[in-house]
Amino acid sequence: MLKNVILIVLATVLLPQLITYSSQFFSIFVKPQLPYLYARYGGEDVSGGCQIVRAVGLQHCEDVATIRQVQDEHTGYSPMLAGCDDRFAYNTVLGVFDDIVTPGTLQLVAPYKDLDGRVDVTVMPITIDDDADFDLHPLGIGVSPVNSARVFVVNHALEESRVEVLDVDYDLARAHRVASIAHPLISTPNSIAAIDDTSFYVSNDHRFGLRGRTVAGKVVNMLETFLRLPLGEVNLVRFAEGDGTVDVQRAAKHIAYANGVVAFDDKLAVGSTTTNQVLLYRRDIQTDALEYLRSIHLPFHVDNLSYDKEGGVVLASGHPHYPTLARYVRSKGKTEDPMSWVVAIEVDKEQEEMEETRGEGEVAQRRLLKGNKKDSIHSVIQSDGQFASSVTTLERNGDALVGGGLYMNGLLTCRI
């Protein structure tokens, strides 16, 4: 009798959890029917002002960052930085090490309006300490909010992953390396949210990375990813420029595939790629300690995050269909282009009604397995990959949106 009662209790408690977990896991294989291009911002259709800008050096620019304290008086736009690399040949997150010689680049991007009124860009590579052989494979980029020259770049260099601290001269497109921060707790760095000139948050996407792993190690990494094990984290890093002292503290633990991070107001948002969530934390402005608030569920695998202060929204970019992305990477770009989906999240504003896409795009809320009660989401960009492929970052810059993609050649720009 007691045995039957125990079995009934276990079934009552565990079965709903198992069903939910299975639904969430197998949802990654359900391919959404996204349009060629859907682009709306602030309730307005902006698709007519979108284009892909291609230039030498703008290849696979996974992250872009806006230098908001600086503005060109002629164009009205701020300069931007883009971290670009040949990720078919070198991608430590996905375990690709086919070309260990050719470095990536940090590109200085200057937006301007072309004759048609669309947003084009000029591009110039940043030279770091006049070292043409500097081993740079950039991922996340963070800019100090108190000093536009101070830039933090996640560098998946050949020997080790580290964070480069740079002082950038935007007029000369040159940078001086102030420090290279390597630490046992910064093992798989992905994204950066700068706090000031000497402190920042950095995410570790995995506990078990793929760099230098044996076959068994690769299996463990795969299990961590596909079982959505909460082994990623966000660390708070402080360093002293004088003596080089580095202090690293775990700020947020137990995150499955911790990816993009962005600080805004008194909050920090963290993208959890494999759980399709943005995790929201309250940030103590004095101590930078984090307190977990809640999760915001999205209809895709969340990658990078940015914050549009003028619009008051977090922009979350990600991958709607992992199998398409995986095939594209394995074929080195010979299969179907991976899809793109970006949403705007209004934090602390309850969604009063479902977004209206007029049948031109997917309704984000209809693809969610769990609702969001305290925050609202609206789609900004959707593409089946033919127009905008694998968009991983979208930044607001004046009256423009500028986006980079993990495997996109060029940058996405939209006039809003």
C-alpha cells in the first residue's frame, strides 16, 4: 500500500516536470515558418529601410557595440565596434579549429545615410599596438559607460580565452592593450557588460568547454548543452591598472548556457541559450551584487542582448531553429541559411494584448511554452535566413538599428 502511495506521489510530482522538459527539449526541432523579412520597431513597419551592408572585414561579426558617448556631428550616428572572424575555420564555442593561424579582427564601423536614405557604413580595422600578429578571435564586446575609450573584448585566443582591456583612439582606429585578463574562473567567456573602467560582468557559457578536449570531454560538453545543465554562470571582475591585481567573484550561478549580458538601470539581463530565456536580476548599484528576479521566456535560443535606452527595451537576438544552424556550420555555408529572430522586451510592463503581425510574421507569444506575466515582448526582426542570416546582436544607434550575425556576411541596418 505504502509503495503504491509513493509511486502515485512521485508520478504526480515528476510527470508534469518530465512532460514540460520533453516539450521544451523537442521544441528546438520544430521549424518556425518565418518570412523573408519582417521588421517593425515602435509599432511601425521599417522593413523598407533595411539592407545588408557588405564590406571587406565584415565577416561573421558576432557582436557589435555602440560608442554612445561619441557622436559624429555630420551623420548624427555614433561609431561602433564589430568583432569579426572566419567562424567556419575557428569557433571555440562549437569546437572548430580548422585555421589556427589567421586571426579575427576588431572593426571600427561608422554609419551614415546613403543617397536613398538607408543606413550604410564605412569600415576600418582597429590596429592593436601596431601588432599585425596579435592573436585576436573576438566574441563579446563591452564599452565602459564612463569612458568611451575603454573597451573590453572577449578574446578566444589560441592558447587560452581571456578578456582584453583596450583603450581605443577612434580617430586613428588604433588601440592600446592595457591588460589581458586570464583567470581560472573565466574559463569559457562569452559576453561582457561593462560597469566602469576597471570592472565588468562576463558570462561563462559552459562549465565544460571544447578547447583541448578529448573525445570524452566533447561528449560531456554535448551532454551539458543538450541536457540544458545549469553549469554556466556570470562573474564579476574587478582589476587594478597599477599592479595588475584581478578579483573575480561569481555573481550569478546555475545558468544553462549563459550567453549575452546587458546592464541597464538597476538590473542585469542574462541570455540562457538552451532554455530560451532571458534571466533578470536586480543589481545593487553600490556593490554590483545580483539578486535573481525572474525569467522571461522567448521563442528562440537567446544569444546576445543590448539595451535601447531611448525606447526603454532590451533587444534580444537569437536562433529560432538549431538544426538549420548546425547543418550550416557543418557544411561551411553550403546548406540553408540559418534563421534570425529579434524581440524587444519591455521589462516590468505587463503585456496587455498579443502582438499584431498582420500575418506578415510569426506571433512570438504563440510559440511560447510558458507565458510571461510581468513583461511584454514584440518581434523586431524575423527572417527565414535568405535576407538576414543568424543575427546574434541588434543595437540601436540614433534612428538606425545595426545588427551582426554569427555566420552573416555583412551587417544588417534598418532605418527606423
